[in-house]
Amino acid sequence: MPSRLHRPLAALLPVLFLGLAACGGDDGVKPTDIDGPQGFEAVEIAGEQGSAPEVTWKGQMEAGDLEVKTIVEGDGEPVAKGETVTTNLWVGNGFSKTEAYSTYGAEGGGAQPIAVDEEELAPIFVKALEGQTKGSRVAVVGSAEEAFGENGQPALGIGDGDTVLLIADLMADPKPVKPQRVPASQMPKVVERDGVVKRLSFAGVKKPAADGELLRSVVKRGTGAVVTEDMTVTANYLGQVYDAKRPFDESYSKEPVPFSLQEVVKGWTYGLSGVKVGSRVLLQIPPDLGYGEQDQEKIPANSTLYFVVDIVSAE
């Protein structure tokens, strides 16, 4: 899958898988020696759903089996096994009373699409997501063993005897955005060499506003199936930011790439939906449907993204 199309997932991966080795302290004190508050008695959680939680520790936390508490109940659909839900995460170590991981803010990468898969997710994440309604804030406490397995999660600094607090904000499904159809003359020109797409030229294209619209121009209409938001699409593509001399990513020099429209930036999800296979499409994607405030390699924060996409197949 093309890394430049995805929300940044790399920082999330250590959280999702079980640890491989125990992480022990060297001060002689074990979490099991602490006679502290049990479970949710050890912590206060404040703040609005969707924003970074405000966590106040009352003491070192003790916990065993995974306990779930719905702090805010959303009014969206329940999340089923196998479904993907966009989620913000906060993980704390109840023994050291510290934050171990967070997706909130620019450095955290923002809300991430997570598939509820018991074979891929540690038990604490399955417990927080499966069956919960979108729009909810859910907290889970438990021992590191119950949360991640017998070795804890060393990648997060959580040892096998520690306790874990997870706070998960299940984000409501965004309202679909309908792309505004524009003529090709309003979009950058595709520059080819020997029939291969090389870059985009912005000559004559007005600098986009930060709060601009999602624009689409179908410059070649295909005759295949109509693409829908739940499909996996195989395509050639090239992406460039406004007035850049070179693309930040492309596949024309390689091979067409398959990707799920549920796992890419929303500008692709909405921009390609309704287009027929075999089409060439130009997209202008505003920051809120791209990477927003999150810097990417070769893509500054708050960038409007431009793409040329040739849809090869969809299923």
C-alpha cells in the first residue's frame, strides 16, 4: 500500500502487538508489593471526548482482570468484530503513574483507523472497541498480563507486573463529503515523458485556501465498475503539494498499488467514490481531508494535496 496515502500508523504499531520480553525494574520494588487503590479507584479521568484526556492518579494502581468503564456513551453504531473504527488512544502505566503512549496532538499522529481483530490486537484494545458505540469514550484497566500477555508491553515501558490504563475515544463516522466537480483547466496539468506521468505543473493554478473544497476533475472516463467507499482499489497515482517541483510520492515508475478506500486519507475515499474503473482523475484535497496539522516527509503541515490517479481495478 502507498505509505503517503495513509494516516500515520507507524507510531501505533508497537501498541497493537504483544510484547516479546519482560521489562523489569532494578529498584527492588515490584508492583505486586504495593497495597494501592483497586482499578478505577486509583484514577480520575476528565476532558472532552475526542480531546486528550486529563488523567489524575490517586495512587499506584492495582488491577487484575480487564475492567471496562464507558465514560461517554456515543450515539453511533456499535462496533462489530472485524470492523474498522477511527480511534484516539491514551495508554498509561498505573504503577509509575505516567503516560506511556498517546495519539492525541500532532506528535501522536491523531486518530487512527483500527480493525477489531482478535488475532492482531492485544486483548485490552479488543475490550475497549468491540461492541462499543461510535462517539464513545471508553476506559479499560487491568494487569499488564491481562492487557498484553505474560510479558507485558516493553515497547511502551510496561513491565509484566505493571498495571495498565487505556482510554479510547471511538470517533463518530464523519459525514461524507461530496467532491466539487471542476473542469481540468482549474487543476494542475499532468506532465508526461514517453507516456509516463512525471509530475504536476501548477502554472496558472491559483494558490488554494487552507479551508478549500475537495475538487475533482475526471479527465478520462472509464467504462468499468463504479467505485464505492468500501472497495479496494488498484491504481497508479502521483501526489504533489502546491507549487512543488517534484512529487512527494508516485507509482507510475513502479507498479499499480492496491489499497482500501477505508484506510486512506478521506480525500481519496470521497474523491474516488462514484468514479468508474479505467478513469483518470485529478484531485485537490484540502488539509482537513488529508494530513491536517500532521507533518509528513516532504509534506508540510496544513498542506493541500494534489493527485492524478489512474484507476486500474476495484473490488
